[in-house]
Amino acid sequence: MSSSARDWFCSIFLSSWLMVRSSLRRMMCALLSKHVTPAKRGQLAHSWRWGL
């Protein structure tokens, strides 16, 4: 595998991983918002900001 092909693969993988991660986080937030009170949600968002 040539280095240029490897670089291309890595960039594709990274960009798709970032998209997947952000969409997962949005889904989790939507699910949580149905079950969690606003005060608790703020606490969760705060801990997630440091965790992710």
C-alpha cells in the first residue's frame, strides 16, 4: 500500500468517524432529553464536554 493511498484512507476514515461521533452524540442528547430534567441535563452536558 503506497503512502498516498494510506493518507487518503486515513483522512476518509477520520472524517467519517467525526461525523458518526457527532450524530451519535446528538441522538444520545435527544434520547436523554426525553427522560432527564433540565438541571440534570446541564450536569450531564458538563461532564460529557470533558469526557468526549
